[in-house]
Amino acid sequence: MNIRFLQGACSLTILSTAIAAFSGFPAQAQTRKNAATPAPVPGTTSTSSTGLRSQGQVAQNVAPGRTTRSGPSYVGIGGNIIGFGGDSPLSERSFAIISKIGLTNNLSLRPSALVSSTPPVFLVPLTVDFPIQSVTPGGQINLAPYIGGGAIVTTNDGAKAGFLLTGGVDVPLSPQFTANAAANVGFIDGAEVGLTVGVGYNF
């Protein structure tokens, strides 16, 4: 009787030990898994929306042709109505092809070409665009100024390049059209000054 009792007690002890051992394995594995994964520290882990917003800001690339804070990009025609200081189309009356190519929210590339009886001149300025400002109480007339610098290239007597300063205003006329006036000062053999006006088609 005592022997059977001892055998039963030993069997029960062994079975209980085995069950406890096997049931402890998953708990230990889960504990190790949790220990291997550090808990987030408040204030150091960004939420999903914050992370996406940061990624969007980092990934904000130059997008040629985009709208800037001064208005949409455009291409158009006009004329260099006043000029002096040299013998290129910049310093005389000439036909103008104008454009604005938005790069970022406040930067634009504004290449243009001036054509007359003399070889053409190409203007390639990079400008800082300022927000549109209303100049009338009712907002009927709005102006968007800009200023910048770049290169002037003339094909007279071989290709020559020089420094260019530019400043002007864009005037929104409609969702499709923008008027432009710009003063350009180019430095090649000497200083040349021109004033262009034109109208561009927005894109």
C-alpha cells in the first residue's frame, strides 16, 4: 500500500514537473521576445502621420513647371520696349519670348530670348518669387514681385556669357494668362539695360 502510494506520488510529481516545464517554455520565449524588443520611449518615436509628414518634407524635390507662391508657370511673348548701353537686343527694341518655370514654392527659372536684327540674346535667371499682393482695396489688381540673377548669353561675334540681374512683377489676368514686366541688366562687354513686357499662357 505504501509502495503504491509512493509510486503514485512520484508519478504525480514527475507529471506535474513535466507539465510545468512545458508550460514554461512559451512564457520564457515570449519573455525573451519582449526583452529583445525595446519599449518605445515617450517623445522619441514619431507617429505614422508625423513620420509620413517628415518623409514628405525630406523628399520635397524640385518639380519643374509647378505653381509657385507668385502664381503658375507660363510661356509667352512680348517685347523689349526700352534698352540702352550696348548693341545687343537687350539694349534695343526687340521681340521677346518669355517664360516662367516654377521649381519650388518660392524659386523659378525664367529663361527668355530677345530677337532683333542683330544676333539673339538669351537670358537665364533664377528668381526668388514673392507672394501675390493686392494693390487695390477690392483686389482687382494683384502683383507678384520677384528678383534674381543668372546668366546672359549673346551670339554676336561668337558666343559670350555674362552675369545678369533681373527684377519684375507678374500680374495675374485670368486662370489662363499672366502679364509680366521685367527689368534686366546684363554684363558682357559692358552694362546693358532692357525693359521687357509680355503676356504668358499658364500651364
